[in-house]
Amino acid sequence: MPKALITTVPFGDKNRLPFELLENAGIEYLVNPLNKKLTENELAEMVADFDVIIAGTEQITVKVMDRASKLKMISRVGIGLDSVDLLAAKERGISVSYTPDAPAPAVAELTLGLMLSLLRSVHVSNSEMHDGRWRRLFGRRLAEVTIGIIGVGRIGTRVLNRTKAFGTPQILVNDVMPNLKLDREFKLEWVSKETIYQRADIISLHLPLTHLTKNMIRKEQLLGMKEDAIIINTARGGIINEQDLYNVMLAGHLSGAAIDVFDFEPYTGQLSEIQRCILTAHMGSMSVDCRIRMEIEATEEAVRFLTGTALEGGVPENEFEVQRQGL
Amino acid sequence: MPKALITTVPFGDKNRLPFELLENAGIEYLVNPLNKKLTENELAEMVADFDVIIAGTEQITVKVMDRASKLKMISRVGIGLDSVDLLAAKERGISVSYTPDAPAPAVAELTLGLMLSLLRSVHVSNSEMHDGRWRRLFGRRLAEVTIGIIGVGRIGTRVLNRTKAFGTPQILVNDVMPNLKLDREFKLEWVSKETIYQRADIISLHLPLTHLTKNMIRKEQLLGMKEDAIIINTARGGIINEQDLYNVMLAGHLSGAAIDVFDFEPYTGQLSEIQRCILTAHMGSMSVDCRIRMEIEATEEAVRFLTGTALEGGVPENEFEVQRQGL
């Protein structure tokens, strides 16, 4: 009987269908008994017996694969592949699939909510009011500021779409491959990342974690931003250097930030000392509908693999290329 | 030299133009020296010498007017008129103007931000993360819920418009006079308030405080809402009974609330004990652009009055009628 290890948590909480899919296909499964994001060692100790991992964002490294003698497939619940050593998987003949579209609407909507909260200092007033302090804080409307979007793919495009209802903000965009089709719909300027750092009032990141984007935003970039700029990271931890962000905000730079993703999760670092930094627990994809869709799609893919059906969410070659070139 | 008392604070913070308008017209002015919302008594003691009040939301009652022997005009910075005894003003020949359009975009945008934050429990996770606690909370997307809008005027309509970019949520609306033109643009159902209480996942209030709306939502209405409903009040304090809201939420009913307006401001009440209730300090109109526009419009109107020019923002007869009929 084939066995699947489900590492991502929560899983199957809002809809039991993923479990039923596995049961109906005669696949045995274990849900992560530690009920938290696994470390490399924890996963290595757990993985020996399994044919498939239905995976979260935990590190699936050579060390893990070396302990997983039966592993034939990794089915990522979500979009990022920074956690999976794709080349090591390919060498070992381990298939890798993912669900890149499912989380996008939820991440984009969370991002818009964070933008609107940050612009009006809702989080600061809320925190002050809960401490019995009344202070009417000025804010800005979206149409009054310059938005900078770095990464205009599945999620970045959806963020753009959701700004439409708020007037016509000035939007600066940056991506490896500018998508000029969007220019017909939006008042966009395709610019360098450096220009976004300098000119944007809100900077939002929607790009994968790779060797090129790791620590992309450090002290130098943060200090180059406007004094009252706002930065949002709902993409991946590590793209903004956390220590630098802490130091820079502690010193009074930036009017706000919202960080949903961290170098090490669960996060317990110093950013919690910064009141004007909104912190959320990697909840970008956590709308019930998107989460269910991600879990079902990733489970269906695991079932397809184990029942010899053609895969639908196989990771495209360019994702391997990114890791091959150390990009 | 005519004298204007500016009671609303902050005032002239982001743009000095209102002061310049007064100075250029030869009008002496005093900005509220207590730098907070005045009580009836505080205003009564302060008002004796002034021809005009450029007013916030403080109570301008018979008692105040009886002490204001020179008062000839009240120019409200904002929209609500619940704070002004319009009939007493009319009896005394005191003109009343307001700026009903200026705050609407800012209030609508804050409301959308509050909806998105509440749906994803951003405020709860933020508070937990700042206490060193990591918990991934499920949320819902706007398109997945039923929105109930009570009051579909200047602000309610703008809230509707801003939901457009988030898919096509089911929207229930209620107003004294249904605006059926909106049905062409939105998937709306015009229903009773009771139906909204029963069926909506998010209920947002956009109506004035009158004798009819005071305490409109009490324990009975709150308990009639879904257990995981969300309620937002960016309209006026007192429409929701604060004590009842506290009791009902303390007992575990409602999944969230956002309250920007209070019976008595500055607010220091028990809702601060409820973590899942977002509290903000009457900041609906506090975007820099809208606030400046409100201050300039209200000041221009005061200048018009004192220089004998026709008024542009005079309060329409139906507002007097509301108070006359005790509505």
C-alpha cells in the first residue's frame, strides 16, 4: 500500500475531501504529527517510509532525500519551490508538482488589505486604542500614492487588478520580463527595482525566493526608500533581510511594513518590537476557498502519480533552470 | 473684526490654506485650545465671543447657542448633523453648512481595508505575533461572503464600488429609498435590515445618527446575526449599542468587528478588552487629501458667510425635517 506523508499544516481542516481522495485510492497517509513547519532534521527523521510527500514550505534537501529511500514524488501545496532541491530530486528520479494558481487570489486580497491598513495606520490606532490611547492619525488614500510592485506574475497582476477600484494610482512595476499587455489596462511604468525603491510610497513584493532575490532588500535598499515608505512582503521570507528591516525601522525609517513570511517559521524575532510593522503568520494563502483548492489539487496530483495517471501540475523546466544556474 | 472658533482637531495640520483664507478675509480665529473633542459645557464656556463655529462633531445644543450671543453660522467640517440642534439654530437665525461629499472616498476606503483585515484576521494575528505567538488563521475572501450594506448614500455607494475589484460578492442592501439604478452595476438584493442581520457575513453601516438609528443595533439584533458575522461601524457612534456589542462579543458571538466611532469620544471603554474588535480613533475621514478638502470647504463657507457671499454648502431642508419629526 503506497504511503503519503502530509507535512503541511493545517491540512484537511475545512474540507475532508483530500483525505477521502487518498482513502479512495487506497493510499495510506500520515499528517505531520508535530503540527508545525518541520525542520530539515525533523523531516529527515520522519520521511524514510513514504512514497510521496504532500509538502508545505519545509526544506526538502539532499539530506532529506537521502533518508527517503522510497520517495518518488513531491507534491507542493502552494507555489514557491525555493524549499525543494529540484536538481537533487531530478537526479533521484523524484517527480515534483505544485499548485501555482490556487493561492494567488488569496495572497492578492491579503496584500490589498495590508496596503489599506498600512496607509491609514489602522494597526497603530488599533493597538493604541486597546491600550486606552486615543490619537487621530492621518493617512493616505491609494489613489494619492505611488505603488511599486516588484514581480508581476500570477499574484502581482492580481494585486494590480484589485487596485483598480480605488481610483488610478501611479503604479511602478518591475519584472524580469515586462508584461506590456498590462499597459493597456493600467497607468504603469516599467522601471528598475532601484527606481521603485526611490520613488514608491508602497512597495509590494511578489516574486519567488531564489539565489538572486535572497537578501535583495538590505539596509542599503531600505535606507534608499522614502522616509515614510511602506513595504509589504507576502512572497517569501529572506527577500528582505529581517535584521536590517528591524534596525532600519527601529531607527525611525519607513512609516510602516507588513511581513507575512519569514526566514524561519514559526517566527519569533525582533520585528515584534516594532508596532508599526504588521506581522501575520504566513497567512497569504489561508482563505478557506484557496487553501481547500490547494490541498485538493496537490492531493489529486499525488493520487495521479500513485495510480499511474498523467500529472497536471508538474513543475516546468524553467524552475529547474533557475536552480541550475544558481539564479 | 469677525471671529471664528475652530473646534475640530486636528485642523490646518497638513495644509495652512484654511488659516490663510481666514486671514485674507480679515477674520480672527481661535483653534480649540483643549485639542480634543469638546464637551457641551466646554464649548458653552468657550463660545460667547464668536460669530462662526467651524465645527467638528461636538454637541452644539440650545445650551451652547444660549451662551453664543453673537453666533450667526455653524460650518461643519464633515457630513453628520446629529451633533447640531438644527431647529434651535433655525429659530435663532443661525445658518448651518456642511461638507457632505469631501469625506466619502476616505471613509469608503477605510471601510474596505477593515473588511479585508477582518476577513483574514490580520488584526488578531498581528496582535498574537507581537506577543510572540504563531498561529495560522483561516480567513475568507470578499467574493466568498455575503456583504450587507445598511445605508447606500454617498459612502455606501462608494463602498459598493470598491468591492467590484474583488470578484462578485453577494450584496444585500438596505436604505430608506432604494436606489435601483445601482442594480444595473451590482448583484444587489434590496432587503430589510432584519434580513441583513440574519443573512450577511459582513455588515457595514453607512447611515446618519438620528432618533431612528440611535441604538438601532442592540443585543437582540447582534444575537440575530450569524455566529461568525463581522460588523463595521464607520458611520456614527451610538447606532450600535456599545455595551451590548461588548457583552455579545465577550460571550463569543461575532467573529470580528471594527468600530471607528463612539458614543463618547475620545473613547476609553470596554471594547478595548476584545482583541477581535478593531478600534480606530474616528479616522474615517482622516486621509490627508479628504481632510484638507473638508477643512478648506468648511472654511470657504465660513468666509462666504462673513463676507456676504451666497453659501454653497447650506444644509438642505430634509435634514431639518429629520430632526423636526424626531426621526
